[in-house]
Amino acid sequence: MAIINDKGTKTEATCAQERLAILDTLDVLGGKWRLNIMRYLNGRMNENNTFKKMQREIENISAKMLTKELQELEMNGLVCRTPQDTRPITVSYAITEYGKTVLPLTESIAQWGLDHRTKIKEETKS
């Protein structure tokens, strides 16, 4: 939330707080895979999203990277991990209610990306 001074502009302290908040957000959501994983899980809320299924369906993600990213998302409360009572033991993943709060941001980022691709294509035609 911006703190506006009597001249109608943000204070330096407010700008610094916002920059820190952006850094925090990028720390939690940044990188190539985390938002993709979040959108994947959101689109498959009524499915059994096992690790192997996710690795197969999320193109080009390695097992090591998927493990790391799921651990980070779980640690931040955005994804929950549920062991299944099977032999061998399997684990399923789901987006949490808190994780769903990120989805409007992913929609905005996706739209910006589509708009950006269109702009770049138009500029390269000129």
C-alpha cells in the first residue's frame, strides 16, 4: 500500500517497502517453473497429481527441478503434499487456498506475455 505525502507522491520509505515486497514476491514465485507448476495444479484440481504425472505433463522439467520447486512451493504454503496409502507409496500435490491467491497474478503475467509477443512480432515485421 502506498503512502502518499501531502504533495500527492509516494514517500521514499514507501518506495523502499514496495521494492522489498517485489523482491519477496520474486523470491517465492520467481524462476522458470514455479508459476507454471501453480497453473498446472490449478487446472487439475480434481485430479490425482502425482509427481510422475506432473513430470510427464510439464514439458522439459527435470525430476530434480520439479522436486526442488515443489518443496519451495510447499514451504511457502502454496502447494500441499499428500502421501497416498499405496504400495509403493505415491504422493499427490494440490494447490492450497492460499496458493489460489497467486492465480490473478499469473493471469496478468500470461496476458502481458501474450501482448509482448504480439508487439515484438509486429516490430520485427517493420
